Amino acid sequence: MTIRTVTTAAFAAGALVLAAGGAATASTHSTTNTGTNASSASDPQVINDADLKAKTVTMGGASVLPTTRTIPHWSVKTTDPSNGVTYGYNMVGADPQSCSGAACDVKVEVDITPIKVIVGGETFDGSDVLPATLASPQFATNDYGSTPFATTAQSTKGPGGLLSQADAGVPLQLQDATMRAQFAQTGSSSYHLRLHANVLPPVTITVPSNQGVLIQSGRGVHGGNIDVGWWSSKINNLETSADPTHLPLYLTDNIFLHTVNDPTECCIIGYHGTKAAGDRKGNGQTQGNAPVQTFAWASYVRPGFYSRANGGANWALQDIHAISHEIAEWADDPFVNNTVNPWLTPTAPQYGCTGVLETGDPVVGIGFAMGTNAYRQGPNPNGTYSADGYYHPEDEALLPWFLRLPSNNTGSELNQSGQGGRYTLMGDLNPFPGFRAPATGC
């Protein structure tokens, strides 16, 4: 299993070419294809666990001004002590070093569009996973002081312990807890990044047979596997009506994407991105207030698709894992233009040497248990059990890891051991030694 993010404009360009062959469009009404390209019933392709990969990508990128009409954000520059280079970055919310009082408490509206996808004659309805998503740690509050279970060095289910101990007893959403730990704004701090969910009308997309196929995991769990360029053109169509001051979240149920028009190059499980939305006023009329639209698409991953039975390998790669990955990366790199000193980590060798501030990429498949999940807790189709009654958010690498800040000056919450500031949300619970120290170069 791998999760990979690629920051490139190539996907956007490819989407225009690949979309030319597709007849379906995304709308609030069912999209129907006719002729030989229409989606029809087919037997799923069974994918061996060894070949089942999970990836994420980023789409586009845009520059912003303080007056740009977009989500609330702040900018700052920090010098990396390992190379003396000063890097600038944008993040969602308020500047934790300069805000005060109520100005530190920021709420972002998240407009969720559930997408019903018909592929290979089978329906995967985002509305089916909407209640579970709204009840998940992404939008509901929990106590992040501890967690009952966490990922082991073998990617299996292991014992938990203290998590964000300085926020014990404080009810928080997942991204709020992550940002507070990242900047040591815990306990009685007024610093918050809250997400308020708005549910928009569902959309139906019917996938032509030449753009998507059914796939099946070793535990019998089905998924839809769609060409990334074709799919991205549909998301781009939806973006034309989005509010640039909100985060549009396009929610699907076990839908995956493949690259290079090859279903075996699977599976992208989410992406976030940005695009300049146009000034909507005519040339020269924006006065620096042109809109820039951020967005994310992610799948709610069914238990047993990646996650082996009984807390086995890829235990944490289920339910909101991909959603938490994309929203965390959106919060720390909303405009897909935050660059850092290139890093390399053995936990994610598929990235090679990369210089992007994408917080989920270094901690691929690492997560912890949080909240109570009552949705899809039955057996896998083959009779085994992967669900365990919890949600499984992803761990996130924090800013000081990317900026190579020393452990005594990370600016983040202390590790559970009290020895130095943490480099990921899970701190000492992250089992890999590469996250007890700053990122290493290439």
C-alpha cells in the first residue's frame, strides 16, 4: 500500500484531453450515457492485496493576495536552519503568533456534495456515507487527550495511549486538534480552526464503460475505478458554481481513480486543489479581490477494501482516512504552492525527493482510533472482520518537521514523553524513528 501526492499541472492538462472522449456530465440530475460507452453491469476485477495501492494527488495551484476572495488564511516566512533558506507559506485560519481573542477562532464553511457514481452497472452513493462522515471526528467533536489504538511499525492495529495530552478534556474536531497541536495552542487557548458542514444537493455521475471498471479486494469488497482525467473534468464542472470563501468537499463512497488511462495504475483515493476562479467582473475590475477557489474530493473507504482482517495490515486505511488526509493538507497548503526544503522518508519512498508541504504524505497509512463508528461495522463479504467500531483518522506531519526545526524549538505541542516538541500529531505514538527528528534531505 502506498499513498502518493503529485503536485503537477500535468493532470489538469490531461483532464482536458481525456474528457473529450466522455459523454457524461456532472449535474444535480442523473447523467445518462447512451451507446456502447454507457455504464453496464460487469464482473469486478479482483486485485491482489500486494497490488492494491492507495494514492492521493494535488490539482493545480494559485497565488493569492491579502485581498483575494477565498477562504480565511494567513501567511508567514520561516528560515530553515539546515540550509539557511527562508520559505514562505499560506495556511488556513488565523496566524497563531499574532492573533488575539476572538480573532483566533476561525470557522470555515464546508459545502459537502455527495456524489452518486454508477460504474460497471453498480451504484456507489456518496449520500450513503454522508451520515457517517458528518458523525465522524472530521466534523463531530471528541477528546484528543488519548486514543485506544494506533498504527504499529508493521501497519497493524496496536495499543494507543496519550495523544494530544495538553488538550485532554477539550472537545475538538479533528482538524482543530491538529492545528492546535501544530502551534502549541492547546488547553485554554482560544485558537481554533472549526469546520461547519453544509450539505448540498447530491449529484449523479454515470461512468462510460471505457472510463471506469469495477474492482474487488481480496476480502470481496467492491469499488469503482475511474480514469483520473475524466473524473477531474466532472469535478471541474462542479467547481463553476462553488463559493470561493467556502471549502467544497466532493464526497464519494469507495470510488478510486487510475492514471495514464490504465485501470491497473490504481488507486487515487482523494485530492485537493486550487484554481483561480476568474474575476467575474471583467478585466481590470477586481482591485486585487479576484476569487481563488480551493476544493477537495475524497472517498469514504469501505472497511476491508485496504484494511486486512482483525487489525491486520493497513488497519487504519478505512472510513475517513482519505478525507482526513485531504482536509489536513488543504489546511496546511490551501493554495498548493507551499514549498519546503526537499525531503525523503523511508515511510513513503514512492514520493522520492519532494519539496512540497503536504502533511499527509510522509505518514502514509499511519493513523489512530477516534470516536464511535456505527456505520458498516458488519463482516466483510468473505466473512472476515476489518471494521472495529472506531473511525481511523490519518496522522499528520507538522510544520516543524518540514522546516527542520530543532526539537527544543519546534513551536508545537510537547511529545507525550515531555522530551521535545512533536513532529506529527501522534507524537510518540507514531512508531517510526524518522518522526522523532526533523525531515532528512535527499
